[in-house]
Amino acid sequence: MSDKDDFVPALGRKSLTWAYDLAIALMTREATWRRGLVAAIAPQPEDTILDVGCGTGSLAIMLKRRCPQARVIGLDPDPDVLRLARRKAQEAGLAIELVEADGQRIADTLHKGDPNKVVSSLVFHHLSLAKKRATLGAMLDVLRSGGRLYIADYGLQRTWLMRVLFRMVQNLDGFETTQPNADGVLPGLIAEAGFEGVAETSVVSTPTGSISLYQAHRPQLGATEQTVATAPMTAR
Ligand SMILES: C[S@@+](CC[C@H](N)C(=O)[O-])C[C@H]1O[C@@H](n2cnc3c(N)ncnc32)[C@H](O)[C@@H]1O
């Protein structure tokens, strides 16, 4: 893998990306957890929502459909999956901004304080522990003061059955990135990054393990700090 390709593709192997949407629909009870996630995010006309690891754009499209006035930005390091996302958004007639970048380098692409909501689905089980930490740090950094974080991903696998079913995902995506999720590290890492009010708001059992929805928010900064935090870092 070159540095540029240093990411786990949507279905674990580049050759399978074309089948991603079908696999997720069949294997994750997608409608249930995505609907729950969109309801929690509750997009509003004044929102700027950043979807980190947007993949084929399914979540970004649902958010934009729910609230066409909201600004929705999808970010992913994989140009192949972004091509699929672009095509889906065009076919749906939705103006979604798509950016090729990884979740650790959000600040290279977006101004600090642009998004008031940062969201992510099924991405953290693709990231090494170091990248989970760096991505959460980058998410916190780019969010407005008081802005909200919403994550859906395979989380703590609480029962023998869920742990066995999750093996299917682990065999595709690798154990190094997936096992910490199964061991329940995400809430602790979210808090460690500096988010407050970390909560696991629901757990959905699926044929490939349980998917958890998490929420948290960036602490409200004082007026002086906020002026600094929302100043653009670089002209983009
Ligand atoms: C399983 S897919 C999830 C896609 C989409 N969020 C969804 O809900 O269907 C994981 C995505 O994470 C992306 N990804 C992998 N490493 C990443 C990183 N370091 N930063 C951001 N996204 C990453 C992959 O390219 C892939 O599109």
C-alpha cells in the first residue's frame, strides 16, 4: 500500500467496493440504524454537517434529502468510493460537497468552526487506535463551540452471538482496527479527545454484530477562546 492508499476500503478490499451498498443493506439492518442516526442528527436549514468517511454517500444523501437547505459535506480518502457517492448524489439531484481527504486531516480541507455537526457511520472500525484518536481530535478541532458529534459504528459486542457474528466484519476489515471497537473503546476515546456528554444512545443487533449510536458535544468555549477557535486556519 502506498501512503495515499493507507486506508481500509469500504468493504475491506478495493475489488469489492462496487458491492458495498448491497452488502450493507443485506448485512447490517441498514434502514433501522441509519434512520435512527438521521433522526438523532435532525438536520436543520442552518446546519453545516460534515460526514467523515462518507463512503458511497448514503448518510450524506439521507441528511440532504431530509433538509435540502442544510450544507452537507462528505469527506473520504478513497477516490473510487467518492466516485460512487458523486454519481448517487447527482442522480438524486442533491448538491453535496465531496472532498478527498482522510479523517485525520480535516483541517487541511475545512475551516475550523465551519461545521456545527460532525457525523460518521461505520468508519471507526476501519481505523487503527492511533487513527481513531487522531480522527476524534480532528473532529473536535473543526467543530464549532458547542457543536455536536454523532457516530454509528460496531461498538461493544456484548453477547457471544454478537461477537461471533462480528467475526465476519473482522475477517474482511482486519482484527487490528476492529477488535478495539468490539471491546468497547469508543466512548472512552470520544471523552479522551475532549468531547463532553458522551452517550451510547442505542444498540442495534445485526447479522454482522451490534451497531451502536453515540452522541457527544464539543464543550462551549468562553467568548475569547471562541474567537480564536473559529478563526480560519488557512485560506482554502
Ligand atoms: C464501511 S465504509 C462506511 C461508509 C459510509 N460512512 C457508510 O455509512 O456507508 C468506511 C469508509 O471509511 C473510509 N475510511 C477509511 N479510512 C479512513 C480515514 N482514515 N479517514 C476517513 N475515512 C476513512 C473508507 O474509505 C470507507 O469509505
